[in-house]
Amino acid sequence: MSDAHPIRSRRPGLSVGARIIAGVVLAAIGAVGAWLQHDAPGRSAEPRTEFTANNPPAGLPTALTTGQHLHWSRCTSPPTARTGYDCAAMKAPLDYRKPDGKTIDVALIRRKATGPNARRIGSLVLNFGGPGVSGVSGLPELLNQYKPLLDRYDLVSFDPRGVGATIPVRCGKTADDTGYDGADACAEHSGALLPYIGTSHTARDLDLMRYLLGDERLHYFGVSYGTALGAVYAHLYPSHVGRLVLEASVDPTEDLDEEQVSQVKAVQAAFDRFAVHCAARIPRCPTGDRPEEAARRMARLADRLEKKPAPAGGGRNLDADDLAYAVSDHLDLGTDGWSPLAKALTALIDHNDGRPLSKGADGIGSADRAAIPRDSSRAAQTAITCADSSLRPGFERLDRDKARIKAASPVFGAAWATGVYLCYDWPFDGERATPQVNADGAAPVLVVGGTGDPTTPYPGARHMARALGDGVGVLLTAEEEGHGTYPQNRCVTETVDQYLRTGRTPAPGTVCRGSMS
């Protein structure tokens, strides 16, 4: 499931920033046990009322449910969370099939609600995508996008299993190395954890989290990969579903290989729309006067970079795959990324200067558009994806799938085709080819999809709404370029916020106009 541009931001490889800068991985989050006791500054003169739930997850020992209380304390890291945030560690079973066995600590972060007690709904749990993205570092980064909801909710996020301070996966050359050195290294350094970090395990953590936060039902906002997590939760716990938003939804009907074909077609279509705009509106457009010419120019540029990568500053180089990932990062920004992309391509084509393209991909991309912080770990992304997916293709299928992906996109196919190898030699079996998300009997779930999304293509949102079940999945369509539409599109933001505040879903067939209208 990408966003090491991975699968569920969903790309097969790392972003150009992660590929070019060796060793850039999760932001330092610090040890859970090092968080010091602290009451976050109050934002209301009224004494705070803590909520209590009466429906603990079934089958867990009382030590983890009624006997466990979250001890919120001062966040010592990341530095952006040291003021105004609380952190805690939640005990959860490593293996939910053995709930009395070994436990793990799940790292949580909270920003308390600012509104009066009488209007507070509960906690809104946020997942910013991935897999491999830290919610502990992500909430301070992205707070402004969700700040209007603080009058009704505590905003809560967490490090999913395998990420940050929650049993982090280690796949580097040594046990302390946070890089990625392949499947054998993952098995050597994290083999005991790998069977327990998939999405279904994290969904079970969510239900324990819901109970300990004091909510009878889970209120949740998931982005990109976070939509898969939210949908799996709804399937497992339909009676515990509160107000769930699945934004920039993945497609639950596609397996890992089908997903990559769909995504590479979508990113190619987004590039073609950029090329048309560039030819019509940008003087001396670097991609020529039509999409076909753009594809030819990009092919020549990729061939040049394959033979001799371009300097990208700081001793880094930009090769053909980096070119594809960096361009797609700009496309994730929608029309806001088009002008910077044209300038960066001009610098690369005319002056062999890869700095603008790589710097832009480092500093923008999914983080600003679809609420996905750029701290995604390749190790965690790979391990979670392969724990979820049961696909272990042989060489015959690998060759066939590579050819399909390359044929689907003249600009991005070669780079995306490397994703077929992601799990083929993984040391553990994955759970399923596609996730189970049917949630009959659940409260309505709001699914948001952008028609021009290059990373989680729009048909996935339609399929998600349908797969959740009749009367459950409610689709909101945004005619927008880019990966993610909240809070960029005003109509989407107003509709989502109303749903989260009141529980009212939009009318069937509601469409929000935007950059593609």
C-alpha cells in the first residue's frame, strides 16, 4: 500500500529526495520512554472533561483495556512538538492471536481540542499516508491543515507498527542502520517483527486506541495509504465506525501489480495535461508543443541521464529514475507544481543542472498537497507493503508485469517497472492479494477522490466507496489535479468538515469543481 513514493503514495520506489540523499529516513522521534511528564498548556479556562468508553476491544486481557490508561506527557521530540502537544505510549499485543503474550509500545501524539467541553466530539485520529510515515512527526508539520477541527476534536496521530518509535523495522547493513539494504537485511535485523506489522495489525491497534482515548466509536481521517488502513478498520469493526474520512483513496480491488499499472497510467495522463498547458501558456516550454513531443524529449533526457547523471548539488547526482520520481512529485502538487516543473526541466535540459528539479522534489511533493510528510522510510514502506500483499511473483510473471508497466507510460514506465521486484524475495508470506474492506452495518464513510490524481487514481475512490458496501461508502468527487484535495479545494474542505462536525454526508453524486472543471 504509498509514499516512499511507494505504493500507497503509492509508488514503487523512493522519491528523488530519498533516492539521492543516502540515509535520509524517518525524522528523529526519540524513545517513547524518554517522554517526560507534562500537562500541555490549556487552551480553555473551562476544566477539561475526559471521555470514557464502555466497549473495549473483545478478546484482550484487562491489563491492556480497563487496566490501561494513557499517561500523556511532554513530547521531547520532534522539536516541533515540544510546545502544545502531549505524547504517550500505548501497550498493545505484538500478536493479536496471542493477546496475553509479548506487548509493544505504540507511540501517540495529541493536540488538545480548543472548544468547550459541551461541543467536543472526541478524538480525531489522523494517518497521513505511507506506509512508512510517522504520525508523531507528521502532526506538528501538518497541524495547520486540520486546525479548524480543533474546536470539536482532540487531534491525535501515531507511529504505525514498523515506523518511528513503534517497533521500527531495521533493514540496513547493521541493526542500528535505518537505511534499506534489501529483504535479507530485514529478515536478519527485524525478522521477529515482520509478521506483525501489516495493516490489519495496525487496524487492531486503532480499535484499542479508540477505547483508551475514551471514544465509543472511532473518528478517523486517513490520506492515501491511510485510506486502506481506515477501510480495513471499518471491515474489522463496523459497529465501532464513527466519522471516517478516506481522502485520496487507494483502490481495494487491485493487487500490487495492477495498482502500479493504474498509477503509471494516471501519472502519464497528468504529465500529458501538464505538457498541453506548458505548450499553450509557458514561453519556451521545455516539453515542446504537444504531449507526443514531450514524451520524445523526456525519453532523450532520460537516456542522457542514464549515461551520465546530472549534478544535483551537495555531491548528489540525478539519474533517469530520479527524473521520473521528481517530475511525478511536482505533478502531485496539481497546477501549483506546473510552473516550477517547467523551470526545473528547462534548467536540466539546457544547462544540465539537476538542482532545481531535485530541490523542488525534496521540498514539495506530497507533503504539501496530500498531507503526507516527507519522512517516509523505505524499510517500513517495503515491510508493511509486503506484509499486506500475498503476491510473490516468479520470474515469468515479473517479466510480463515489467513489460505491461513500461508499455503503459513512455515517460514513467521504466522507473515504475522496478516496483515489480518489491516483494518477490520477501522472507514472509503476505496476508492477501487485496484487502478486505466490506463494512456492512457501519455508519456512512466519506470517500474523497480527485479526478486528476496521479498517485491514487480516481477510479480507486469509486471502487472503495462501492466495496465498503451499500449505505456505507459515500463518494465525494473533486475535479482537481494533484494528489489529494483537502484542504486545497474549498468545496471539499467545507463538505468534509461538515461531515466531521455533524455526521451529515453529501448527497449522492456530489461533485466539487476545481482546476479540471
